[in-house]
Amino acid sequence: MENLDSKYIKKLDEIAEKIQASDELALYIEEEEEEQYNELRQTFEPLIQEVHEEVAENNPLQLDEFERKLLDEKFEGLYLPRILGYAVLRGELTENVKYARPQDHFKDILIAISNSSNFEMLKPRIGQALQIGFALSSDIWSTNIINNLPNKRVVYFLQSQKLEKYRDVRARQAGYDKFAKQFESLVFHTAEFPDSVASLITLTPSLKSFLHLRAEEKKDNASLMPHIIKLVSNENLYGEREFIELLLLIGLFYDLPEAGTKALSSAINNVRETNKDFDLTFFNILEEMQESEHVISAENQKRFSNLIDKTKKDELSKYFKTLDIINSKGYIDEQAIDAARDYYYQHEGLSIQNRCLRNAIFANFRRVFNNLIPSEYTEYFELNKTITNYINIFSNQKFNQDVKSLCLVYIKKLLKFYTDKRGRDYQDIKKFVSSTFQDLGFMNQKELIELFKTRRKKKEEA
């Protein structure tokens, strides 16, 4: 985390002064009605939101400190329900859909709201955040917070937000997903960079999510660079699997300044030398990333390849030398196919290196199919030649099934688009698919007949 920049402190102080001097606040103090408080909200929360968005975009590591400034009573509780929701969603979850660690930021905001003189005005806007936050926290942790509050009326309300239905993991997941959907378009994520082995192990999951998000949304990450450089330069972390995870993620997805590139390259190559299990660890991490929701493009692979000392004779050099050929020539080129074949045949079929190569090739097919529109079906006909080449090289059932799924989704899209069964397009597609799907073992004759079978519409009841 970072201290809040003086320019943001100044902006918040100016907003606080305007709030305290406003006619809206004076009227609310006099009337103490929800309508007046809502007018206060409508006037000043957009100003706070504007600064929050600026911090989130350009200095995300300062968000905690920014939000802590808002806990001051001079802001009259404005924007606290929003940041309570942010705090709920930032926590790292376990497989059991529980927080991996207690969420102190959530606790601090909750206590500030509970002690606010404007609690009754804030209460209608915090229910769902509390229900999910309590559901994800341990019962002991949340009970301790609630029972230490002095106001019994507040205590009773908070206790009512601990819902029995969320004891079921499926209900927790559904509730969390529904709540998170409300925040999809908002930028509010932050993270902490580790500086020791203990903090590396603890912080890596949330830091990975944060770094993936910032890279995929193409944010301005200039403010992260000093922290990234400091992280990758920390030799005390060289022996840890989590460190290799972060090196791979940063190397694939982040363009660093010259000093950062040198530091990252040095770290990768030094870890290769000092970690005797580096190859196996690296490829296992790479496979996990390939099979996740995060897309690794040819550009990402080139970026990482440029960081590697390929004079070192190890599996990493062999793999990326092969990818260099595939990415420079294009995976449909004969030289690329030959390079893939040569590399593949040097390893056992089910080896981790071969699994990673299959995943890299499949990612190319997936990218093409995701962008292929029905009118471009002749390009699919051409692509099938390359598909056949790789299927023959890999001789792998999972790869075949994954490719079949891609093809089948596209074929069904074509059949919805070309509905005239006597038309030339439909007939060309049917002829091609009937032949190639059998040759590749994707479908048998009976399944193909079913695929092209006319679906009769059900007669409407009189």
C-alpha cells in the first residue's frame, strides 16, 4: 500500500469543507429527514466518486488510504456504503467461498458506519454488502465486531444481517456473484506487494488477481513499476513457487521500463540457475495459466521470450525457441508445424512440456474461431488442413475433443445462418462437415445425420 498523494488529500479536504459549509447540510441538520440527506448525497457523492475513480485508475495502491480519509465525520458518512461494497469484494476467497484472511478494511468501514451520527440514513444502503461480508467472514470474527459496538439498536440491525441461508456454500457463491455483478463496470481493486517469504505466500493470490485485471483492462500501470521492480529484485524470494508465478505473470503481460525489464530478466535467469526444480515448476504454473480464463496471446509469449537467456540449455530455452518459430512464422506455416513436431517428439506424449505446447496451439485455434463469422466459412475449410496437421502430430484425445468443440460451435452457428437447405452455401457446408468430421473422428454417420436433421416445429395447441 502507498500513502495518499498530497493532491488527493487536498481534493478531499476541499470537498469536506464544502460539505460542512453547504446549505444542504444545514437543512439536513435542521430537518433530520431522509430527503434532505439524499440531497446532500446527490450534491457531494459525485465529487467524491470523481476523485476515487482518479485514484483507482492511476494510483490504485493508494485506495485504502483514500477510503480511510472518508471515515472522518466531516464527510457525514457520504460514500461509505459504496466503499463498504468495495471492501467486501476485494477479499480473497477460498474454495469454500470464505475469506482467506480477516478483512480489516471491511471492519474499519463497518465500525465507522455503525458509529456515524447518520447511521439511520446509511442503513438502507448497506444491507446487501453486510449480508455478503458477514457470510464470507467467520462467525466468531463478525460476532466480535458487532458485540463491541456500544449502540444496541445498531447491534440488533447488524445481527439481523447474518443470514442463515448463507451457511450453504452454494448460496454464498450465488449471493456473492449477484452482489459482484453490480460493481462490474467500476474500478476499485487494489493490492499489496510482498517483501518477505511469509508475505509472498499470503499476498500472492490477491496480487495475481489484481495484476491480471490491470493488464487485461489496459490500465495506466506506471505507478506500479517501482513496486514491481522492487519485487522482482528481491533475491530472498527466489526459492518460492509463488515468486515464479509472479515472474511469469509480469513477464507475459507487462511492458516494463528499461530498468524493470533488466531486473525481471535477471530474476528469471537467476531463478533458473538457483532453483533445481525450476523447469517442472515453471511448466506446471504455465499450464495452470493456459487453462485459466486469462488469454495468453502470441504477443504475450514473445514478450516473455525476450526476457530469457536462450543460450542456457534447459527446457525453458527449448520451449520458447519453438514458440519463437511458431509465432514469427505463424502457426499455419509449414516451418512452424515442423518445429512443433520436432519439439513434441522429443518429449513423452503426456509430458508437461507437450501439454503446454498443445495448449499454446489450441489458443490460436480458439482465437480464430472466436472471431470467425458465418460468411467466412471457407476460411474454416482452409483452417481444417492445419487442424488436421496438429491432430496428427499430437495424437491426443483431449486436444481432439477441445478442437471438436470449437468446430461444432461454429458449425451450429453456420446452420442457424444458412437455413436454405437447397442453397449452395448450406450444401457446401454439409458436404465438407460430413466428410471431415468422420475423417477426424469427431462424429460418426448417425451423429452427422442428427446434426443436419430438420427440426420440426411443435404444432400450437388449438
